[in-house]
Amino acid sequence: MKKTLGRNKIHVCIVTHVRIGETTGGIETIAPAYYRWLKKEKHSATMVHRTLSGSKTYEDNKAYNKDGEHSEEKKVTSVRVPHLFYIIYNMYTTLNMIIRVTRINSKEKIYAIHAEGTPFPALTAIIASRIIGAKSIIKLHGWYPDFMRVELQDTRLEGVYTAIDVILGKIVAKNCDIMIAECENYAKVISDKLPIEKERIEVLPECVDEKFGKIKKEKEKSEIIKISYIGRIVAIKNLRLLIYGFNEASKSNTDIKLDIIGDGKEREALEKETNRISKDKRISFLGSKRNIIKNLQETDIFVLPSISEGTPVSLLEAMYSGKAIIASKIPPIEEILTNNQDSILVDPNDINEMKEAILKLANDEEMRRRIGESASKRAQQFSYNEIFRKLISITTEKAHYSALPKKM
């Protein structure tokens, strides 16, 4: 017998191909947060996420503490495989998740399937929604082919893998009810490159926990200016720009230190490269530290040097925390930040610009304070409550499911 909900309350099933509670990143933060928000608002929520062997249904309070952070450091099992095998593995995971979603629906009718990411989570949502008669809401995290080209740039079959993802992206775009882009720039790209009407595209940025606005803005007095990067250590994050820019800046200001917090497939190579160019140990790789609030409290300047982004959660967290920001001058970031007002924006290919931005903020405490305050005010527009209310409105008012299956 299926469970029934109260008036104006719906059952949303979130699907994602990240490993919630094991890996760290924007989706790993936002998906559980949306799940908890739905519960708080008396909606029904379930979430299906990937595991190394397939998928599982998310159980709240297992991997997160009361503040929504990882409650303990967890050893992540990571396996490096050829990209072709990885695509096959994703197809297997997709099938596994579709079966799991249909079982959930047999116990309680799902109103909408919300996919965090594309193409495979989105494919899960499209197929499962057609089977059970639910709406499909697809939330992009950047323009996926851009990510693929950077991440696969050392692979001979880069073009083949990117083409597969573009084909899947077109299938998703043609068959979803609503596709959500994180910024106007990506909404335009989607409209131009995918078979989807503008009426089915919504622009909704990522969001940030209001708790970051409560972080003590002033850190303990120290002669050392701490610069931090928090996120995945992968090609698209462009950390070489930060490392080389910092190394040049440290020759003029010896009171600066760089902490790189996170993990990823480029970490080992970057550590070796860093040890080769910097002998004074002022650049540290700290791994996936879970207590982001503590990391930010100790930070003076937050840097995000990415080549491509959607709406970076780590950036929003640093902004809300009142940190001075240095970020890449790319269209999605420019929709969030204003150069010399709430940030310093730099060319993602210019080491000298990065060096000058670091020195400018490191040498001027008043500028750090002013930029941090402006960034914090701007970030309030991206709070969980603000964005999730818009998301549930899009789900209930804009999406429309047709009982007739669309042609694939």
C-alpha cells in the first residue's frame, strides 16, 4: 500500500552518481542539503546515490553531523580504470538506480525525480520518470562537454568519449521536463546546442548554507597571511595557475602561505611539481579535510582558479564567510562576482595576474576586509532557503509530465 502525503506536499526522489558520505564536492554538499530541506518543509524525500558496487538509498545522519558536515574522516576506495570501462560502469549504475527508484515508487508515489548532474544521473531520471509516470527535473553542473574535454585531454579517445556524452546530453534535453542551468551563460549554450525549447530551461544557481554567514569574520591575529583553495584536485580546477602564481608572489612577500585542501587524480603530480619549484615548504597539500568551517576561519584569502565552473559551492561558502576572494575571470563567475568590488578576477591563463592579485590582497588588510564584507552580502542571495524554495516552485509549477512517452 502506497503512502499518501498531505495537501500541497510532494515526494521528490533525488538521484546522483556521486558517492554521498565518501567523496567531497559541490553535489555531495547540495544533494543531502536539499534532501534535508524537503524533509524540514514536510515534503517527502528520498535520495539514491552511487556506491562503488552500484547504488544505495541515502540514510540521513549516517555520514553527516548536525551541522551537515562529514562527521568523520572516511577512507575512500578509489579505482582508476580506462574511460571506456568507466562509461560501461556508469551504464550499469544507471540501470541499478532505475530499478531502485521504481522500488521506492512502489511504496510511495514519486511526484518528481530530481537529477543532480548529467549525463548519467539525468539519464536515470529520464528513464525512471517514464516508467513510473513522474516529472523529470535535470540540474546541470556546468556545461558537461567542457568538463569532459579538460578531464580527458591526455586521452587518445577524448573526442569519442566527449561525443558519447554529447549524444546522451541531447537525449536528456529532448526528453526532460525541465533542465536547470546554473547561470545565464550556460543556459544560452544549452539553448544553442541542445534540442530543448527555452521554455524548458530555468536558470538557478547553486546555494550555500546560512551557517557560513555566522562564521567569525576576524581570524586570530597572525603575521602569516593564509591563502586557501578548497575543492577537487583535478585538471579543470587549474591549480597550476595558483601554485605558480603563489610561488612568484612569495618571492616578494615571505609572509604568505598556501593550503590546498582536497583530493583528486592530479594531487600526486602537483605535489611533485610543487616540491620541485618551491623549496621553502610554504605550499601544503592537506587532503580532504572535513571541517570546512574551521578551514575558512583560518583563511585570509580564498582562491578559485578554475578554467570552467557552474556555480562553485566552495566559492559561495568562502564568500558568505566574508573572505577576500580571487577567482577566474570566466562567464559563470562573472555572473556572481564583480571585479574590485567583492573579488579580484584574473585571467585563468595568466600567472602574472594571479601573482599580482595575491600580492595586492596580501599587502592590504583594509582591502581584504572591504572585499570580504561585499562578498558576504552578495552571497546572502544564494542561501539554501532562498534557492530551494525557487527549486520546489520550479518543480511544482513549471514542470509538466505528459502521459504519452516522448520519442527518444
